[in-house]
Amino acid sequence: MNRRAYLAAVGTSLSASLAGCTSTLGVFDDSPCSGDNCTIGMTRNEFLPREYEATVGETVVWKNTSGAIHTITALESGIPDDAEYFATGGFEDDATAREQWRENHSGGLDTRETFEHTFEVPGRYEYICIPHVNADMVGTIIVSE
């Protein structure tokens, strides 16, 4: 094989393999939901925005804007006492959500899928992505009257 043909083949295969490694969100894009019907986007390792201010009765929509599978899992100790618990997969508490993720990846949100929750109680709500919590994929919703 001559050198030009070899380099062209290597370049083409390298480009094709790297194409599968990129997410649907650009590296420098800080607003993955712009133009979409979502409030909070998800990159490979973070919720954007990380903190969101909502009002009572507002529905927040998360959208997986990356190529990774994510969860949205409220922390029971991080939501108001009388607030409704929320998690992808419809789990009733974070212990069950974590267990089901470990056992069979239940509650995962695939690329471009959305999840929504309406906040009826004012206060601070902390949530995580179970598979990426060690990479600090955490978020907060602050709900006011």
C-alpha cells in the first residue's frame, strides 16, 4: 500500500471511531436545552444548569442531551418533608432507585429522553444521577412561592 492510501485509510478510520465518542452537546455549550422543550439538560457528567430556581406549580423537564444513560434521583434527605418524591423509573425512595440501578440499570434515561416533575411544595430539592454521582453529577432545584 502506498503511503498516501495508508494515511487516508488511517485518517478515515480514526475520524469514524472518534465520531462515536462525542456527545450530542458541544464541549463549550453551557445551555444544552436552548431551543428545546426542556429546563435542565444533561451532559456526560453534569446537569445544566446545576442549580435551577422554580416556582410552586412549575413543571421542570430534564432532557438527556448526552450519549450516556442517566438517572434523576431525588435524595430523600434533600427534599422538603411534605414534598412528593421523584425519580426516573418511578421509584418511591432513593434506596430502591439505587438498588434497582445496581441490579438491572432500571430508571435509566436514554439519549434524548425526558423526565418531568411538578413541584408543589416550596423548598430546596437535591438530586443525583446514580451512575455518575461519583463524578459529582448532582443538582438542586430551589422552589419558591
